[in-house]
Amino acid sequence: MPSYQDLALEIAAQASTLRLRINGTSMAPLMQDGESVIVEPTPFERLQRGDVIAFRHSRQTITHRIIALEPSGVLTLGDNLRKLDPPVPSDMILGRVVALEKNGRAYPLSTGGWPLVHRTLAGLGGRMVAPHASKWISRAYRLLFWFVRKSARTLYLF
């Protein structure tokens, strides 16, 4: 008998978007435990380094950032982690995270300064998979958020 999550994902695959609740701190400080994300099914060919995606792994749904693209799938990393995830085959990817819900309000992650933030964090993640990665990524986040707030006035999450 399929699990509740399997059934929910099967139904969601036919929908235009999927709303998932974040459990854990692997994507902190951007995504906090208990918040929700909106995921849009996205063809593998349209994914880019820096995109935050939702994917299936060992009967779990994980939301992490793409660090590298390969012909058969992607390499991902949680922003607050120091170890890459196992390679994610393209058929396990549910879609791209397009919005973050904080305090009952959805904030798009593809407008304003966000694309620059995503690409920069993917670059940092790819280079900083080391014992002190979370400290440096957290510092990079704060600097990027300050810059986007001051220059583009489009970041309204924090």
C-alpha cells in the first residue's frame, strides 16, 4: 500500500504547483523549519545552477540548492550543510522552488535580486564544502541580503 506522501506526490505531479513544509534547518537562514515553499514542476533542461529544487530521496522530499548540473541529474547541497547530497537523478526532481511563504505571505524567489543571490550561493556552496562551510555561507547570506536590500530594494523577506 502506498504511503500518504507517495499519494500526495502522485496527485501533486498532475497539479501546476506543490506546497511543501520545510522540516529542518538545512536551508537556513533562507528557509526556516516550519515555513512552506511553492514548487513548480520544471523540465530538467530548464533547471540552472543556483536553483532551489524539491526532490525525492529515500522516501523523503528534500529541498536543496543545485550546485552542479550533469547529463543524468544534479548535485545539490543544503545552504547550511557542509556535505554534498548524493547525485539526484532527473526523474526524482519534483520541481523548482518559486516562492517562499513566511508569516502567511508568499515571496517570489525569481525576481529582483534573487537570481544573483541564488547563483552566488551555488558558487559558494560548490567551493566551500568544508568543515566551516555553514559559518561562511551564513556570513555570505547576510552580506548578500544587505546588498540586495540597499541596491535593489526588492528583498522583503528579512
